[in-house]
Amino acid sequence: MIYIARKEQETSAAMVRRFTQRVQASGILKEIKNNKFFKKPANRNMRRVAALEREKKRVEHAKARKFEKNPR
């Protein structure tokens, strides 16, 4: 639970802004949004295929950066 105490000479808008930043930093909203709808868990084969695709993209991206004229 996030608790915010009002500082001396702090406006209510500043206090709300500070609270909002704390909530976003904690990841509470992200977790709530992820749990809003039930997501059927992927089976073992689907997880394996997804992992292989991620690895393939990572390798392609690294290869493209290696041969780029102006690397970042």
C-alpha cells in the first residue's frame, strides 16, 4: 500500500502528482491491467516456439547493428 504524507507548504496538486508518480513506479496499475482479463497459459510447445522466434529476432537485430554504417 502506498502512503503519501503532505509536506509543509505543498499544494494539493503537487501531492497528487507525487502520489501518481509513486503508483506508476510501483507497477500496481500495470499489474492490475494485466490481471483484468484471464489469459489462458501457453502450452510448452507454444512457449518454445515463442522463445525461438525471440532469439531469432535478437540475432538478426545484432547482425543488422554490426553491419550498420553509423552504429548508435
